[in-house]
Amino acid sequence: MMKIRMEDGAGGEGMAKFLESYVLRLLSKRRAGEIGLDELDDGASVRDFIFTVDGHTVRPLIFPGGDIGRLSVSGTVNDLAVMGAKPLALSSSMIIEAGFEGELLERILRSMDDTMREAGVPIVCGDTKVVEEKIGLFVTTSGIGEGNGALMRNIEVIREYRDYPHRFIVDRGLGEGDLIIVSGTVADHGMAILSLRKGIEFESGIESDVAPLWGMIEQAMACGGITAMKDPTRGGLSNALNELARKSGVGIEIDEERIPVKREVLAASEMLGLNFLDMASEGRVVMGVVREYAEEVLRALRRSRYGKDAEIIGEVRGESGEVIMRTRVGGRRVIRPPIGDPVPRVC
Amino acid sequence: MMKIRMEDGAGGEGMAKFLESYVLRLLSKRRAGEIGLDELDDGASVRDFIFTVDGHTVRPLIFPGGDIGRLSVSGTVNDLAVMGAKPLALSSSMIIEAGFEGELLERILRSMDDTMREAGVPIVCGDTKVVEEKIGLFVTTSGIGEGNGALMRNIEVIREYRDYPHRFIVDRGLGEGDLIIVSGTVADHGMAILSLRKGIEFESGIESDVAPLWGMIEQAMACGGITAMKDPTRGGLSNALNELARKSGVGIEIDEERIPVKREVLAASEMLGLNFLDMASEGRVVMGVVREYAEEVLRALRRSRYGKDAEIIGEVRGESGEVIMRTRVGGRRVIRPPIGDPVPRVC
């Protein structure tokens, strides 16, 4: 008899298979608009809105650069933002272990509040359950986002170059010749969590990148031409690029030497025998941009607080559905999506 | 140092205090429209929509008359419905224990699907996390509902009688003279869960009432005059009536002998020394109705599958903010909201 495994909830190919064999197979009503459950995009469309949800079970609750409060608000804000939707309202459902320290809960709620104020979005409804199991705290956030001026401008620009029959920015939106941009160094979040667990956080000095990205993305969209976006969370850049390539039916080629990664993150991942391309970021976005607008979008990203290390890392070429990395030494390597994130309980 | 207690998440007064001292105090952005977090209503308003969320941690996962799948879909459908909103789309976020039986998950997902089809509402987005802690399965559902013809007709009727400045049906909507209706027998769900835990479910024959109520509520609203609604879940009828009375600034008087309750539920609660008025239902609604329309609403409820035992149980009188029960023997007793639901982990 099949049992649920850790990798079934760790992003990557394991989760994709889990979703196909359980959720998509067993639920018969899966959409209310253009984008539903089948698209496995960052959110779904409902009337003129985007609706999204994420459960957060990160361990530990507080980590270098953030905590489960900042993570849960940022995660939902970013899932809306990468579809081009302006975050309007969030919900928060907390499941708390009986005996949990009130002081720690207060610290986490203050961090949620700071992040909400930074992102300009309220929590309008919520729920609380207290359980005996030794879980610490789980926080599930859902959110509603709406169309906006920057999104409309962005789509108008795309339509000067090709058909774009979507009202939001979708994973399957990439087209031939688009350039691929990543908004900053990758894998910081995953490595910050892992360093802490391995007891090397002080030597490494690595902090999570967790941040709410709506402001940055709004400014980038105002330039125009962003055809697809994802936040490279569970499964990292490998998973995000593979999802975009597969859903869009295109090939993506990236240059190893152009991928922004902190020296210490690269060193730590090599020391631990892990591929930083598979590791989560929580304050980054990877996007395809109509070639003619890529430089302008890049400049807009670099002007923003969370986008100063943005780089063009590659382009869309052909229809292979695969991701190819041109290595530093001149080789070509297929980048596969990982089975699951190499860091369990990363978000 | 304060620690979080079971009663902080069990509905009732304990949870109300927890929400005031943590959530409402620490979060500074709490609304996107007329109804926000402060109202502690069944959902919040966002543009022309209602947004709601609930986490489900019920034990056991399968119980007489239902399971966590039917419960989670019904819970969110009903939170939308009691505000008069037609359910448009749900999200589902599952946190699953590693090693959970795939067959059991399949059974629960099939039950979610049955309930979604019954309610006519899709799950459009979701998330899955797998954890090592021995939790079984937690399901958090959120939902979006919208204004509709029955709601508009309902509010038009109220406005023939008095001011009703709300666009949805709100907890604070009760007015002098309204009659109080409950749509069926109370406490079935709580007692079904408790009987199972006490090992007396076969003798008791009690089944949960868990059901999605949009269809029934739509037909009742089409008659008109429903001024406030709640589903009496955690904390039961005591808690629901007290919330309505306090928020509306009115007194509620109910007649003990008119409260529908199954003989076996009453017997089991007396045997266990519990007050059935404090125990959860998951397929019932309690409502205030403009007196002139109460009989018509009652008939509409009784025509519906889940409303055949509906009764008028009392009326709104005065401004005490309290709930008074006229007892079978001619006395008057104040009904206080419980500190928490007498059945832990009831939903």
C-alpha cells in the first residue's frame, strides 16, 4: 500500500507526481476561471482576481534573516505578485501546539505585521486551532490579488510583439527569444536554514532573502514585456525554470557564470555536497521578458531594494521543454527538476 | 510567562480573549472593506466578495456521518453562506504526516470531491506539505464568495422595515423583534465525535450533521428578511447566540422546549455531564429574521434536505447583549458563552 513520503510535499518532481495521482485525479471541480488547479501555477483566477494559498511548516521557526511570520506573509504576497496581481487581502490560519510560548508567538505576529506593512496588505480574516501534537506552529496564508495598471501596461507591451491571450502573467507565457532574468542571488534562504541546522550559521554568515516582492515587481511590470514569472522556492531555480519551460513548451538556455549566487552560499553548498540550483529562495523572482524590454526591466529591478543583484541569465530557444546550462568550462548540461528540495521543511 | 492553552483555539470566550490579546493587538492592518478582522465575523469583505478561512484538526479523521474532507469543504462553504455570499472558489492546503496511508488520503479526497459537487464549488488552488510529526492530516480551506440575487432580495426586504447599511449579512445585523430560527437539531456533530472517542458510538447511533448549506440558505434568503446568521460550530448554540446578541447590542430570549435536539444526543450529553447547548453542529445555521417573514423562511428551510427540523426558538428583545433561556419549568436562565468547546478537536 502506498504511503505519503516527505518528497510528496517538497516541490519538484515528487510533488508533481503526488498531485497528479491524488489531487488532480480525485477532485472533479478544479477551476472557476482561466487558471485553475490543473495549471499548477502560483495562484488561480476567480473573476478579476487571483487567489492563492500556502501552508508553512518551516523548521526552525526563527532563522537568520527571518521567521515563519515574515515567510508566510511574503510567500503569499509573492505568489500573487508573480502572476502580476496586486495583493489586496490575506487570511491567516494558525495551528499552534498547546504550551507554545506566548512571547514567541508575539514575536512572530510582530514580524507578520512588519511584513504586512512593508507590503501594504492587511490580514482580513483568520482562524486559530490549538493541538496537543508537538508541532510548534504551522501558519497557512491565503490571499486575493487584483489586476492593476502595471499589469495592463506589461501585457500591452507583450501584445506589440506576439499573441498573449492571458489576463494575468502565467507560467506558460514564455515565447521564443525571451530573455531570462533572475532578480537576485539564489539559494540564500535554503542555505540559511540548512546552515542553522548544521550548526554552521555563524561561520557562514548566510541570511535568508525572505521578502515581499510586490513593490519590486510592480515597478518591473511598469516597464513592460514580462511574459512569465515564478518565485524559485521549493526546488529552487532548477524547478522554477523547468516548470516554465515545460508549461510554455520552450527550451531555456542559461549561462552558469551569469547566475548570481553569494560566494559563501556556493562554498557551503559545495561543502555539503548539494546543488545550489535546487535550493530555495524566498525573496527572488525568475522571469521571462520580451528581448527588447529586458534591459529596461533589469534596470528597474536593480533600482529596487530587493533587486540590486538582478542579472540576465539566459534566453528562450527552441521547443525542447528542457533547461540547458552552458557551463563555465564551455560544456552544456541538462538541468533537471529535483525530486524534492534538498532541504526538508524549508518553508 | 504565558503559554498557549487548548481553550485559546476552542471557540468561546477563551478564544475571544486570545484573539484580542494577540492577533488584534499585534496586527495593525486588519481590513480591506466593511468587514475585517475586528468584526470576528464568519468572513471578511474584499471588494464585492467575502473571503474566509478555517483550519481543520478534527480527531479522528473519519467519524460517524463524515470525515475531515467533508468537514473542511462544508466549513468554508458555510462560513461564506452565513454571510449571504454564494461560494465561488475554495483553496485547500494540506499538511500530511510522512507515512500517512495513501488509501486513507484517497478516501478523504473523494469525500471532499463529493461535498464540492454537492455544493457546486471548485477547489481552484492548493498546497501540500509533508511533516515528520505524528499529526495525521490537517486541512486548511479558504474560500471566496460573492453577492447574488437571493442576498439582494433578502436585504431589500429588511430595508422595508429598518435601516440595514450592510452589503452582506453580518453578525451585528439583529434588530428588535426579530425571530430566532435554528435550521435543525443541534449538537449532533459534537456528540458524534465524543461518542466515538468514548467508545459508545454504536449504542448512541448519533451521526454528525456536517453538510454544505449554501443551497438551503439561498432558498431561505430568497424569501427575504434574514438579518444575521451564524453556523453554531465550536462553542455551539450558546456561543453563536451570544456573539449575535453582543455584536448587535440586543437581548435574545429563547425557549428551551423549542430547541430541536435529538433524544439520543440529549441523553448522551446528560450521561456525560455536558451541556448540549455548548456543543458543535457542522450543518446547521442559526439566524435572526424580520418577524413578518419568519414563517415563510421557516417553510423554505423545512422544504430543504438539511432544514426539515427547523424551528423558531425565540426572539430579540431589549438591548442587554445577553441570551436568556426560558426553561421548561418556567424559569429564566442566562446562557453564557462557554470558555471553550466541551469537545476538544471537534473541527
